[in-house]
Amino acid sequence: MNNFAKIKHINSFNLVEYYSVCLEEDEDVSLFEQFVAKHTKENKEKLNHILSWIKWIGNKYTAKADYFRNEAETADTSALPPNNPNWEPNYIEWNNETQTGETNNLRLYTFRANDHVVFLFNGDVKTADTAQNCPNVKSHFKMANTLTRVLEQCFRNHDIKWNEEQTDIELEDDLELNW
Amino acid sequence: MKKNSIISDWLAQNGDPEIDQFVEKNLAITEKVRNKLILKGWNNGDLAKAMGKSPSEVSKWLSGMHNLTLKSIIKMERALETELIHCEPIKEFEYVFLGMIHGADDFNKKKADYTASSEMSEYSLAM
């Protein structure tokens, strides 16, 4: 079965351009917008931390690999929040009774094309040790890896081109991602 | 391609400024520590040794799992020989604009007339 998707611009910050993709069946609503709509209702604070993180790295630091966690399975997929020892998620669910904290278990799957261009997909609350074993995030993790692979191919085919400074991408508005 | 501002709009409508500021400061402090470690050619273990702490404790400090205290930030400042938090100098005085004095135009005109007349006058000295 053939699947189609289109690229949609999400946000420009000083140093990073964020994009997402709209699956054929969802028309103009991108995967990232679905993620935001769902977790605005269910996990607003955790979502706030991730969106603020996206904003601040976009405005001040660029999208360095250190700011993301590796979620590569079949392609170079990553996710937020990060898990590098120096960069654990900066959202804490602190329990006053036990005096222990849990990191942000909300996952947003991404493809970091370079330090200046990032694709934001979908995600959910991770409840198992691995994404493959988590009923909530497994489908988002798989889809993110598939889309990353398709996007990487588009870069190789020059269907998606870099601008001169490699700070943004150039593509035809009607470009369809197929897999 | 149409440009959007979906994240900025969400933060403007739904964002908690306290969370946003927490993320900003947390990133700023950790970024400074990270850059200083790179400059010194250190890893987390070296930083732990310089502070007399265990590597796991330092990892916890830098992990976001730990709500950093001022004391632990100062320990890192001393070990890294840098300032992670800057204190503003105390101001001894500050010039403040208090507004225009009513009738200042008249005063300025008289001042200008006097200056002009004194520049044009020639005085002879009595010997």
C-alpha cells in the first residue's frame, strides 16, 4: 500500500526552522499539531516544557544533537526531551512525600536534519523501558523512523534542497513523500 | 511554503511563564557548565573530583533530576573558575529625567538672546 505525506512549516526561531508532515488522511493537520492538541488536554505542563525547550534551543543555541535523545531504529530518528547525562529532561515531577523525582516521560519524536532544521512528528507518554514495548509510543516511534528514512531519501534525491547557508530547506509546495 | 508560528502561538496562549523561565535558566546554566568543561578538556568525572563529590552526584546535579541549590552552583563556579550566575553591581546614583519645567521656552529664549547679544558687543577698555 502506498502512503503519502506532505511537509508543513511549523515555526521559525532565530537559529532553527521547525517542520512537520501531514499524512494524506489528515489533510492539513500535521503530526506535530495532533501531538500538541492531544497533550494540551492531557499533559499540558509536560508539553509546555518540551515546547519551551524547542523555543529556547531554537532562539539561542541551535538544535545540537546533545539537546535530543537518540531514537534511531531504521533511520536517524531522535526525540525530546534529551537523555544525555548532562542534558536530562529538565522537567521534574517531584514527589514531596518520597522526595524523589521523575523525568518527563512525554516523548516527541523528531528528525534533526542538521543544527538548523528539525522535523517534529508525533509522540505520547512512554510507559515501558523501550519504545518498541510501549503501547503508547510504539506506533509513533515506528512512524517517525519511517518518515525519517523517507526524508533522508528526499535529501539524497535533492527533492529537498538546502539553502546556501544550510540554515533552511527549499522544496516544491506540492512535494509528496511516498513510502 | 506558508510560514507558521504554531509553537509561538501555543506558548503565547497556553504557556506558563514560570516553566518557560525555568527552561531558559536551566539551559543557560547547563550550557555554561558544558562549555567550560569543553574549554578545560574535562568530563563530568573531572568536575566531580575538583569539587570533592562523587561522579554520580555531579551527574545528578547536571541532570535536571536535581533542583540545584545556590551552594551547589557556587561549588561548580569555584571548581570551574567561572561565574554561572552574575550579580548586578549596586548603583550609587542614577540620573532620572523629571520632565520639562513649565515656561522653559521663555527661559531658553532669554538665554539665547543674552548669548547672542554678548557675542556681538564690542567693549572698549578705559585706560
